[in-house]
Amino acid sequence: MQFTIDGDKIIYENIQDFDLNETFLCGQAFRFDRYENGFKGFIGGALCYLYFDVGNLCVRVYNFPLTDELAKKVYHFLALDMDYSAMKKRFETDETMKKAIGYASGIRVLNQDFFETLITFIISQNNNIPRIKKLADTLSQKYGTRVGDSFTFPTAQQLSQVTQQDYADMKFGFRAKYLYDAVQRVINGEVQESVIKQMQYDEARQYLIKIKGVGPKVADCVLLFGCEKYESFPRDVWINRAMATMFPEGLPKACQGYEGIAQQYIFHYARFNIDK
DNA sequence: TCCCAGGCTCTCT
DNA sequence: AGAGAGCATGGG
């Protein structure tokens, strides 16, 4: 990993296969906003402004001192520690995958916070992306920690006293009881991130599905986006459409082990290129 | 106005 | 095991 800490920012040089717009607007993360020439959002509690300057990725951090440890954390969050060049080359041995990747070749699957992905993807069910973002922001402004004019996504502890009625009042609809159940299970230790990370994919999926309102799709999103289980392959309406038209024989073997990452290129391609 | 959204639960076969 | 209705809300 190559980075330098230069005054008020971290600079990562020679970053390839990474585009901020494609990565933050492809439906995997809901709490990064466009800001000046890049995006602003939290990475492990650190409020970060990310932008490119002559080919170098720059990260300003507002509420933490710039340390090597923080620089490494950001690097991992952005999945810059994975060799996307080699992985995409493997995927692209399949012509259809090559087409999907070509549409947004700068997508990287972020390594997001477990609890945040659990809650935001429970919110995501039968919902559209702008509204998911709106509800996630509402929850943050009400229960998160203020940093400047931004708010962190709340922790399980910060949501521990929130009732089903409170969620209903915030317009979460039928998801109110699901959010309550998820938070309580995390608080009482029934659902633990450290346990999931030690489990194999199948076992971890069953473990998450115990939570009310968490089915196969939401569990797969949490495992992929929040637990580093890259073989997890979330199937939503868009992916089902894409699979039917683009991959009637199933996903190519070249994607094995990283089906979830392939899924993200396909999802993004499908949203903008396949009719409903 | 109407259809639909990064689905899940419940019920009925 | 598999199909189908119902769900809260609001974006487009």
C-alpha cells in the first residue's frame, strides 16, 4: 500500500480500477453524499471527504488525527487492498461479464460496517434507493452522533431504546417491527458480527435469517457488503431480470468465489440497460 | 392516478 | 415445497 500523509489529507497514489461516482452511486451504500469534487461520508466513525486530484486519491478527515492506522482503515474500506485488475481480467473471459464491467469498470464493493448494512438493507426491502437513503439519513440525524453538520449512522446501542412506534412515526412502515427485532438481537448478543465472520457462508446466512424481516436477499447483502463474504450473491428484482436475459445458463465459472462482486457490476448494468 | 421499489411473512395448497 | 396476497410509504 502506497500512501502519504500530507498536512490535512491522506494521498493514495496510482489508484486504478476505482471510480467514486460508480462506487458510491451503485446502490451498495446509502450514506455517502456528493460533496465538492467528490463524496463525503463516514468510514469507521471518521468523517471523510474523498476526491481525486491529478490521478491521486485524496482523503480529508475532519474529526480524527491522520495516522497510518486510519489510512489503512480507509484503504480497506474502499477495497483498495484487493487486486481488482486481476479479478476483472478473470471475469472478462466471459463476454457478457465483459460488457457489464465495461459499463462501470470503476465499481468496488466496499467493506462497510456490519450493523449499518444490517439496518439499511432491512430498510431496503420493497423500497426504492432514494427513499432508502432518505430513511437512513432520518435515522442518523435522530440517533447518530453529530460531527460538524453530518451525523454518524447510529450504533445498536444508540438505537437500543427506540420503540416500534418510534420507527413507525419516522415512516418506516411495516419495517418498524423488523428494525426493532434486529436491534434487540444485536443488543442482547444473539447476533454478533464476530460470530458471523468465523462462520462459513451458508451457516452465516441461516444465522442472519433468524432476524425478523431478514430473508435470503437481505442476508446476502449484509454478508457481501458488511461481512466480507464475497461469494454471497444477492438476488433482487434487477438481478433476476439480468440473469434471465444475460446469463440464462447461470453465472460463469470465472466468477467463482467472488460472485457478489460480479453481481455488483451486473446489478448496475441491469438498472440502466434492461427494461422492466 | 397508477405502478413499483436492492422482499419478507403468512397462509393456503 | 411452492404459489400468492398483503404490507407502509412515497418516488417517478
